[in-house]
Amino acid sequence: MTALAAMSWAAHLGYLNLGESWFAFMGYRFTPWILSALALGEFVTDQLPSTPSRKVPVQFGSRLVSGAFSGAMIGVDSGMLLGGLVVGIVGAVIGTVGGAAVRSWLATVFGRDLLAALIEDAIALIGAISVVGMLR
């Protein structure tokens, strides 16, 4: 949800020109707020021990769709919809698998998953803000 929220803010702030594309709704007045609330909810539920692994099919699949959609938004702005979609999927795979590995390693180093999860969330936020900044 972080990527979708970030891309929605980029569209809303005018950093992404979605024009008359079917992505235009991502820049509407309330969309970034709704997606930000959902992303915040994801950050919270991600801390719960009962939350399933991000690598189970449903979780992994939703991350691929989110990445594809986010990448396609950037691609449609630059006239390369398919390229953006593919790069978004690749980014989602790297983020999902790499993020899980780094979080697991950090949890081992710190002896606590919560600190590792908070660091992972901070990296996700910084990354999202950086991408939006590069679109300016």
C-alpha cells in the first residue's frame, strides 16, 4: 500500500501527469488520503505476530499487483506503460523477497522483530518519499 499511496500523492500534487488515463482517479482529492490510511493500517498490522508472511500467495500476489499498478502509473506519464508495469513488478518482487530477508536478518541481530519491523517501515517510507521526490 505504501507504493500506491506514494504514487497517489505524486499524482495529486501534480508530479505525475495521469491526464485522461484510467489512472486519473489516483490523483483525485480524497484518493491519497484513503490510500495513506490503508498504508498506515498495513504498517500497524505488519507488526502483529498473527500476520501471515508476505511471501504466501495472497500477500505476494497483492504486492505484485500494487507494484505493477504503481509502476504503470509512472510509465503512463512517460509514455511507456508496459515498461513501467514490468519495472513495478520487478520492484515488488525485490521489495517483498529482499525486505523479508533483511527484516529476518535484523530481527536476528537485534533479537526482536519489532525493532526490525520499524526499521523496515522507515526504509519503505524513505524509499517512497524519495521516488515521489524524483518525479518532481
